[in-house]
Amino acid sequence: MIEDLELVLDAKAVLGEGPCWDFRNNILYWVDIEGKKVHMYNHISGEHKQVQLEREVSAVIPCITKDTEFIVTLDNGFHLLNIETEQLKFIGDPERDLKQNRFNDGKCDAYGRLWAGTMCRDGKTKDAALYCLDNEGKWTEKISHLSISNGMAWTSDNEYLYHIDTPAQTVTRYEYDLETGKLGKAKQIIDFSEEEGFPDGMTIDSEGMLWIAHYGGGRVSRWNPESGEKLSEICLPVPNVTSCTFGGEKLNELYITTARSGLDDEELKKYPQSGGLYKIKLHIQGVKTYLYQN
């Protein structure tokens, strides 16, 4: 499988993250958190564009209503970004008093609400949380006492939400009510403590299996959430693998983001493609990315 892995962009991202596939126009959006950039890669033409921001950006998701408008999470909260004018419209910051935190991973549910978590920069303090921003721009705290809120995915029937708190080395499944956005009983379903690296970003395929990026572990692994069993893995030529999502016209191409952050000069010489965007074609399909409904 490693022979099929393709370096799509040698982007040299400091902290590549948050890949989001827009099925309407075959464009992959992703971010460089520490480089403060939004990236746009056209699957058909190969065109690559970037928007340079002034603050760290951790998630970018297209809005359903306007082609040029995106919901983004910056280190100071929720914003709307016009991708053409590069103008930002501030929505709000639920953690304006927690200067040691910043936003991290974010995704939309089937109702077009944004779920986005924060992280403590020291990776240890449990002052981070997971929030839900509804279609009217109002947010609610959903999970508290997290260290690094990370990957998320929903089951196809929307009965469950899967969520990663990276330092805990576990994937937790929450009962989920799509109508209200309420979370129910929680259960730890995957133990990552014996794996290479730490669990980072996550996506789900059409068979209900979870794909998890290993930060510091140089791979993406596929898991059965019912049994907690690891089914397979894809190794990459770089250590810091951050996230993944399915794209392509048939949703059978797994796009993988990586990072240079945390690597010293010697390690960067050894892994020069760190920070690149990778792709691998699979015999498994993903599911459509939900867009933000405002």
C-alpha cells in the first residue's frame, strides 16, 4: 500500500491540519495552524492557493449558503472568512479569558452545526473543551476538562459521536441526538496507549471504520470501533502525521496532512517531506463532509 502513497504538495507546512473535502467543486481545504495559512487544493486542475492570516487557524469549513464564505476557528474564537476578499468577521470566543488555550480540530455535523474543540498549549492542563456552534452563531460547551480536543467523526445513522482527547490516548464514543445536538452516555472504545505516537485527527469510512492519524508515529491506522481492533495501517515517510479525510470524485482517496513542528534540524534533514500533503487511493470509500449551515 505504501507504493501507492503520493506526495501531492511538498507544502512544508509548520503544522498542517484540518483537511476538509468540498464535494461540490472537488477542492480540498486544509490549514497550517502555526503558519497561519488556509490552503486550497483543486483535485482536478492541481491548482494550489493559499490565504495568509494574521492568527493561528485550526479549522476551515465551507458554508452552504455562499461559495466564498467559510467558518474558521482561529486562536481567538469563531470567525467567518471570505476567501476572496480575505476579510474576517468575528462571531465570538468562548474562551477569551483562557489565554493559555487555542482552538484545535473542528467539523460539522449533519445539521451543519460546527463542533470545535480547544487545547491547552502545554498539553497537560485540563482546561480545554469541546463546543458546538449552532446555525445562528450561538455556542454551547459540550465536553469539559479536556487537554487537547482533537479528531471527531459521526456514525452514518448519527447515533454516536467519536472524539479524541490526545493525551488521554483513547477514542471515546458518545451517544448523540442529532435533533438537539445533545451528548449522552460516554464509552471509551479504543485504547491507543500501545500505539506508535499519539492519536490526532480522525475520519470515518462508509463501512463505519475509523481512520486515525498518529502524531509522532508516522502513520494512519484503520480501526473497528465496535471491537476496538486495529485493522490496518498506512506508513508515511514523515513522523508527525496530523489528520486525514476522504476526497476525490468517488471519495476513495485518503488525503493526509503532516507537520514540521517539533522536529529539529537533524530530523528535518532525515524527513524532508514533513509538512507535506499526501494522498493514497483505496478500495474503500469515505463519506461526504458536512458543510456549515448559517
